[in-house]
Amino acid sequence: MSVLCVLCAVLALLLFGLSMDQHHSQRLGTRLSAGRKQALRRAAWLAVGLCLVLAFAAKGAVYGAIFWLGALSFGAALVFLALNLAPAGCSIKPPS
């Protein structure tokens, strides 16, 4: 459960990052439409909520909240490094 929580947090922060125009165009090579931006943000919030549920299921109410914040912090750091410090040639575009 704990690993799923952390993976869900990383996914949520990655979706939030990709909902930004600069990161979306830099990593996916396409222009971000308003509908796609809204869908990415909704999916990110859904992943944050799922992460909270998984954290509570894994650690209980008190320690689950602490673990949830730690998972989100770890996800934010990992996604920051991936989106900002990875070389520009490292895109996640699907093969054509």
C-alpha cells in the first residue's frame, strides 16, 4: 500500500507538471489545449485523493496524514528534477 501511495503521489505531481504549458510542450512536443489542461489537472487531483486514501489505509489516520505529506513531498522533488533538470532531448513523446 505504501509503495502505491508514493507512486500515486509521483503520478499526481507529474500530471500537475504536464498541465503547465512550458513543461507540456517541452516534454510532449505538442501544444496544450484548455480542455486537455483541465483534464490533466482533474486527473492529478484524483491521484492526490487516491494517494490520501492509500496512505490512510497503509498507516492509519494519524501516521497516514504524515506519510501522505511525505509522499507528496517526495513526488514533488522527483518530478521537479525530472521536468527541470533532465536534458531537453529526454522527452516522453510516444514513438511515431
